Amino acid sequence: MKSKAIISNIKTSIMGTIKFDMTAKGHRGTQNFICYPITEETKLITIQSGKRIGKYDPETGIILLSKSRANSSYFHHLQMDNLTAVEIDPLENQELKMKIFTTSGKKVGESIVKSNNSGAINIFEM
């Protein structure tokens, strides 16, 4: 059985993608996660906080998370760790997908470096 996660404070990041706060069993309080840019080929969206990295499945609302690390987790931890599955409420999942949808574009972000987040337009078809 997957533990429940609570998503809050969903906003657009400086990268032009979504960031959000998440609390789940095993977390020492709330962690802030950022979504990596979404391409046309993306099926699972990479998310990362200061302690964990994970994969978010927008279709199911299930997030697979690495172990918590003091100095952050990186892509290789997705292969090395036994990932923990958490599930977000269907209404929160819908809200998160709506916010992701609004960030779609080939050059998004508020800094000099722009992100290609064009795959976000397909969030409801993933």
C-alpha cells in the first residue's frame, strides 16, 4: 500500500516549470520540489528537492521517491535506491496537472536561461 502525500503551494518556478511543497510519511516536514522541463517524449516527470529525487506519474498521481540525503539526491539514485511510492489525492493531482499545463512553452522561465517545457501541453494525455 502506498502512503499518502499532501501537495501544496503550487507555483511557477524561475525555470518556468512548476514547483510545489510535499509532505509524506518519512519526510521530516515539508519539502519543496521542482519539476524538470517536460519534453514531448516525457511519460514520467522528474522532480527534485534538496534531499530527494523522484518520478511523478501524472496519470496515476503516484510519485516514486529516492531515499532522503543530506546533500541531495541525483539521477543515479533513481537506479540505485529502492524507491518509495507515495500517492497524491486525485483532486490535488488534477490541480497539479492543471498548473503544469499552464507552463507549456518552448522558451519558458524568468531568467537568462530558458527551458523547453513544450511537453507540458500533453499533461492530460500522459
